[in-house]
Amino acid sequence: MIEERPTTARGGLKQLTFEDGLVLSAECKEVVAEAISTILDAIGQDPARDGIASTPLRVARMYDELLSGYMTDQVELLNDALFDVEYDEMVVVKDIDFYSMCEHHMLPFYGHASVGYLPNDKVIGLSKIPRLVDMFARRLQVQERMTQQIATFLEELIKPRGVAVVVEASHLCAAMRGVKKQRTRMVTSAMLGAFRDNPSTRGEFMMHIGASSDPLL
Ligand SMILES: [Zn+2]
């Protein structure tokens, strides 16, 4: 016997109150919540059931946080964080944890990013680089584009002699479905300027981050 389910859950959402978030307005959150409710209904779940009655609201709030990278204020992010220096050796910030969402399946991919650059006459405050990674991670992404965006942003910002970004991540869309290669990790890299042109510069960076192979060879 098939249980009778309500054909729409919208009635149930009426009691929920939504507030404007960083990315999603109250109205947008409500649209997201209604869509989640529709999905729950479509996959045979009673949207009014105790355990999931508030799930549409939770998911709407969660997206606001997971996608906050779209709204990161770049001026505020970089506030007073650029310094003129004489230092011209390689700067490397490695193993920056990040969590992102694959835009193909809307499932998480996560791992760590390592960033290096060769300053020209400017350096950026150390704490800003992880925040910059977050700004691009907290969006709907593909790993290749995220890697490139981090590199290009740094290049335009501090006009260094070169930028290197290597990202290693696990994708739940690959781990949980299809081939189920759960431990497979994807590595992407973006090498600009001296890191692209000069194998020994690239090699020095790869050594710093403990990588075993040159991404361009
Ligand atoms: Zn995916």
C-alpha cells in the first residue's frame, strides 16, 4: 500500500521564518526551502515527518554559508594587507584546508591548497591567503577553475614575478557514486610567470610543498 503523502509541502513552510543572509535574501531562502521540500516529497519522503520537517530551512541556511564566497568583500579582505618589501625570495603557504561544492552534483569536494609566489616589490599578509582560498572555495565550483582563479587573483593583486597554486582534493561525487574510488584524489595546478617558465623555480616550490612530481612535465 502506498502511503498518502501531501502533494506539496508548501503549506508546512508557511510557519518557518526566513531572515536575510549574506548571500541569500529571505525570499531566496524560502525558494530554496520550497525546492528542498519538493525534492523530499519527490523521493518519497513525507516533508512533514519529524526528522525532516526543518530540513528545508536548514539547507537554505546552509547554502547561505557554503556559498558566501560570492559575497566576500575583496576590499575588506585585503584591508591593509599589502606590504612593500625588498624580499624577493619565494613565499609559500601550504596545506590550506578548504571545503567547496562541485557545481556538477552539488556535493562537497575538499582538500588542501598550496600557494607560492615570487614577490616583485609587494607581499600579502600571511593570513590573507587562506581567506583568499576560502573566497573561491565557498562557491559552486570545479576544482580546475578554482585553482586558476586563486592564481589569477594573486597575480593581478600583487603583480609578482610568478604564482603557483596546487590543489589536491577528494570529491564526494566520485567517492560516493559511480566508480566508488573512495581514496582517489584529484590534483590541479596553475603555474604563472616564473613558475611556468622556469623548471627550477617550479621544482623549488614543489619541493617546499612535498610534491613528488612536476605538474608541467
Ligand atoms: Zn561532481
